[in-house]
Amino acid sequence: MIETALRPEPRVLRVEVPRKLRPLLDPHRYKGAYGGRGGAKSHFFAEQALVRGLRERTRIVCIREVQDSIRDSVRQLLIDKIGKLQLGAFYTPLESEIRGANGSLIIFKGMQSYNAETIKSLEAYDVAWVEEAQTLSQRSLDMLRPTIRKPGSELWFSWNPRYKTDPVDRFFRKDPPASAVSVLVNWRDNPWFPDVLRRDMERDFVVDVDKAEHVWNGAYGSSEGAILSRWVNEAEREGRINEVRFDHAGPPIEVSSDIGFRDTSSWWYWQRQLGGFSLLAYDGASGLDADDWIPRVQETIELITGSRTIGKIWLPHDAKTKTWQSKHPSVEKFLIAFGAEHVGIVAQSKKLDQIEAARTLIKRCEFNRERCDAGLDGLLAWEFEWNDDDNVFSREPLHNWASHPGDAFAYGCQVMEEHVPVKPEKSNVRSLAVGPQSTYTMDDAWRDHERHGERRARI
């Protein structure tokens, strides 16, 4: 309960606050409230903005990443709170701002309208409240933080968690500064949670528990176009994201990959199990060449198994042509490093078939929580691209950072589902498996290598 004396009226303003949000009443440079619907996050910050402007002359900017019109802002929520708290005599709502009788000012802005020069117009503000902060870009966060610089100034953030990789989540929940405080608040923490929302919530848990966990309980979720997040969350609920380790009595490690130079290269480390698969590690980075990845893969296998014994490295179908920075085909370098019997090429297939394989096999997968953490973040964020013209999601995944761990996992699912090792006939021909049926021989690889050499010589 907050009591603020109003002058000249001899009355007390009473603002009730959920107990869970009380830590945000104390002064802090950064304040965050995150969770699902019905937790009163936005209502709390709206009331606190009005209370602060009432107590002293305060400038507050209410921010969203994108604000195409004033209707996209929290202006109406603030106006509703002015009515509820009976502050109409003090606050005057205007078309694009709200003014207080003591000179307090509340404005509404979208961060994408700012650049390094125009953001300076906010330097005189005391509070920046970022609503729907899960959509705030790293660029916007980096611009906003040093801009709000007055002594005693604060930055408030309210959001429904989406991905662990979202900038606001990383800032508050991974490595927060000492001047930051954040609170997880959900419908259970709201003593005024309305019955109409309770009925909606209960129905959502019956219809789609994965979506309900995100919407109501603040679990990491995804967009409507998510590709695998439903099954990742299902694995979490079923205890298949755990401390699984390499089984020394089982088959050797296999590795599936999506490779690139300027883009991120991604690697999943698999072990086949009776009735399923263990994902023992994930690794991904950008800007590395085959000469960097080969020892890194070997070291990861040794970390997982205690030796460098490997079953097979599965490279994507374009590895025969992709050259990385060194101008050598990727497959050529891996053949030399690991040997043909330990290198395979994933058969070329349609993207939707790869996704279907991933959705089928992930139900039989368990993941090492610590070593697969970054890869699981990618699977949660992997999504189809939105088509603005047709107002629907396309049939192709969005090409961003998450597409690399997603593709690498899907390639692995494809070969785990399709490839059945066949005992080779006695022959002097060294071959490289390409999917379940065709081969790419070592002799072919060396002929390609010689042709590259001749071409470089002519150049």
C-alpha cells in the first residue's frame, strides 16, 4: 500500500500493489517485471508513473520498439488509471502526451524512430518505461541505456518472455548489473485476477498446454510460426532435457552440421540409443573455416567421450561445393582429417521434409541441458518467415541466427531416420555415404581436389 499526500486537497491516495512486485518500489537504476498475462505488470508501472509524476515534477517516456500510432502505446491504460485513481484534476491527457499540473510530462515513442542523434532528445527524462520489452532490439537497448542519464533516473521494463536470447532477457536474467532488480510475476501473484481471465486461462491449458504455459505462466514461448518450440517445451515437461551423458557401452558419437563461413556453422553431437537418441552437445559460431572447425569438433568429441573416436560426421548436401574461406570444398578437408568411413553427406531433400523429420524424431530425443543450451535456444526461436503480402507464414524458415541450429538438427534427424549402415563389400574403392542410397567416392574427392589445383594453377 502506498500513501501519497495530495496538495492542496487534504486526502490520501491509496495505490495497492501485489506483494510480488514490492521489490520494484525501492529505487533502482533498472527495474524489470516479466511473466505471463494477468500478472498486473503493466498496471503496476502505469500507476507508478502517475504516482511519481504526482509527487514531483517528472518527465517519463513510454517506449515500444515499434509504435506506428499512439494507439500502439500505453496512453489509454494511463488514462484509465487517471480515472481509477481520481487524478483528473491533476493530469490532462492530450493527443500525444499527458501533462501534470506541476509540469510533469508523459510522452510515447517508438525506438525505431530514433537514431544516434535524435535519441539525445530524451536526455532530460527521469524515467523510461519499455512496454512489450521482449521485442526491444539490442540496438535500441544500447542506445537507450546511456541516454537516460539524469541523477536518480530509472529504466523500467515489462515483458512476457519469448526467447532466452532476447536482449531484455539476457540483460536481466543472464548477467544483470548490480543496479538491476527484476521480478517474475504471473496470474497467481495477482490478488485481483479477474474471473473472466481465469476462465480463459483454464480453457487454454486444456486446449494447448504449450501455448498456455507461455501466455499465462511466462514460460519461454514462440510466435505462431514456430517450427519446433512446441516439441522442445514438451521435452522439458517430460524431463528429456536433463543431465544425459555419453554411454560408453553404446554406439560412437555422430555429428550433424550446417556449415557456412560468414553465416554461423552449427554442430549437434548425437548418440543413438535403444528407441531414441541422446543429444550430448551443441556448438555454433561464425567466421570460422574448416581448419578451425576440424580440431574444435575433435576436442568436443573428446570432451564428451574421453576419446576422439567418432562414428560419422554428417555434412549438408552442399558441402561438396561450399568452399568456406580457404577455397577448398568443405568435404575435401573433412575427408582428409577424419577419413571417408567417418564422413557422410546428407541426401538433398525438401525443406518441409527435413522439418517433418525433425518434428518426428525430437519426440524420441533427450538433451544434455548444459551443453545443448545454446542449441535449444535456437530450436525454440526457429520459425517460418512471415509473408506480408498474403498475411500468412510462408513454407520457408526465416533465415536468421536460429536457422543454423535448426537446419543442423533437421539434417541430423533426416539421417538418423533414414540412414541404415550397410556392411561394405570387400573392395579397394573408398566411398563416402550420401544419404541412404548413393555414394560419393574418395576417388571422386581427389579428382575434384586435382581439378581445383589445376584451376588455381591456370589462374
